[in-house]
Amino acid sequence: MSHNLELKEGALIISDAHYSLARPELLNLIKDIHSKKIATTQLLLMGDIFDALFFEVPKTEENNKEIINLLQEISQEIEIIYLEGNHDFNLQKVFPNVKVIPIKKQPFLCRHKGKKVALAHGDFDVSFFYDLYSKIIRHPFILHFLNILNTLLNNVILKNLDNYLDKKDDCKEFIGFESYIQNRDLEKYGCDYFIEGHYHQNKAFELQTMKYINLAAFACNQRYFIVKSSQDKELFIEEYSYKET
């Protein structure tokens, strides 16, 4: 859990963009970061950036090639940290210059001006059966088999997956969300701030020993975030709407 990585002032955070042909808005934001129209000191990708991206299934890389290439070029100039989600994983070979954090290493502990900050996509403390499913679906052998089957079936598996994900409601309110978070015992990670995505709620509140921040899903409202501090606040996340830029 202990890492020396510094969460930099001015870092830009994107969570849950679920990029696909049905949700193409992320591409223009990445282009603006690439061209430096939007400047940042560091880029944090908090998982589910793509609706489907797995190294062992080349078709998913082909479908997302333009953004992948832009991120590769951005990573030559600034640090990119990519926390794998439940829609995008086994990515280190896809992004060789990016610091990729798999689910088994989340929460990922870093620092910001002397404070401990935990980062996670959000699906790390799950039920036994979901955890088992996650390990199976991430296994390279299983993905290789699914890739062969998908190829033999003329991409029908990926097409059906895309159709299902396009119809899924990613933006609904989680009723009782604060109580749910309070029951997760996040204090055991010993941090001052806990930042995660996955739940798409765009809410922040105080727990007993830390501040908890759940990020908005870019897929829902094209919001991204900038890490800042001030004399009054050691760390806060300023929200921007990409639709306004």
C-alpha cells in the first residue's frame, strides 16, 4: 500500500468516461490535453475510461486506437497514472509508458503536500462471488479463449457487449450512498483523503478520520477534476465541465 508517488498540484483527473462509439466525448478532451489547450502537470485516469479495453482482446484495442495513441504520446511528456477498472484491465502492455495500477494493488496510496491520499477505481472491496468473477474475467487464458471465440463468431460477443453497455444507465442516483460508504471501513487504510470513481455519484463528505470523495462519471456529464490546494484547504478537487470549454 505504501508508495512514494506525489499527487501533483494541478493534476487532471478523469473517471468513468466509458468511451465508445456511443459515448465519443472523451476524445476531444484528450485531444485538448495532447495539444496543451488544457494544461496539466499529471493525468490520473481513475478506471472505466473505456467501455471495453483488454490487452488479450486486440479488437478492443483497435476500437480505441485513436485515444490510445494520444495517451501514449502524452505519456512521453507528463506522468499518467491509470487505475484499472472493471471495464478496462490488463493494460500495462497497451500503455507501456503509463503507471498502470491493477485492481489487486488498489487502493493506491500516494501523497499530496505531506498528506496521505488513497486512490481507487472503487470495486476493490467486493463480495466473494464478485471477486471470484473479477479474477476469472481478468485471467489471460480466459480472455485469450474469449478472443478466439469472438473472432470465430465475427465479433458477435463484443457487438452484444457493446449493445448491452450502450443501453445501461450509468447515471442513476445511488440512494443511501453515504451510509453505504460509511459501512465500508475505509479508515483502515490510514489516509487523509480517499478518492475513487466507479459509483458515479459526484459527492464528497467527511468520515471519522478522512475526507471521502466520489468523482462524477465523465460519461454522464463530461466533468473532469483538477487537484488544488490553498491556505484554507490542504487538498480539494475543483470540478470542470468540458462542455463549457
